[in-house]
Amino acid sequence: QLKFTIDQKSNVYVIYSTAATSLPAWLNDGTWTTVSGTFTTTDSGTAGRNIYRKLFPAGTVSLGGNLATPAGPSGYSNYVVIVGP
């Protein structure tokens, strides 16, 4: 689980492996928007990643675990978080 505080309303982007056979419930709860395109890295052997966005009010943001139920295998890579306006 990941928790952090933001001091203003912000978009939180979660970049999650396309290798996952299913998403964790917290990322598949109907409140996240799928962003067009994929995120890639130069790490060999890693899959592309889908981008999800959600607008959060100022305060504490709490995201679930990488393999939280019912997430399927995600290529053993952690998700990436980007916070922006």
C-alpha cells in the first residue's frame, strides 16, 4: 500500500503493467480513467504499461498494493505513480 499527502487537488496517474491478467480491485473500481497510450521503459524483459488517472482532493491519497486482490501476475514489476495538476 502507498500513502502520500497532496496539498492541492491533483491528478494521480498510476502506470500499471500490461502483463497483468487482471487489475487490483482498487484500480478497477470505476473511479479511474484509462489514459490513451502506454508507458514504456528501457528495462529489458518488461511489458508495456497502461496509464490510469484519477482526480483527488487535497489530503491523503491511499493506493492499494501492486498485487492486491484480484490482481493477476504483473510481470513482477511495481506500478509507477505520477502526480500532477
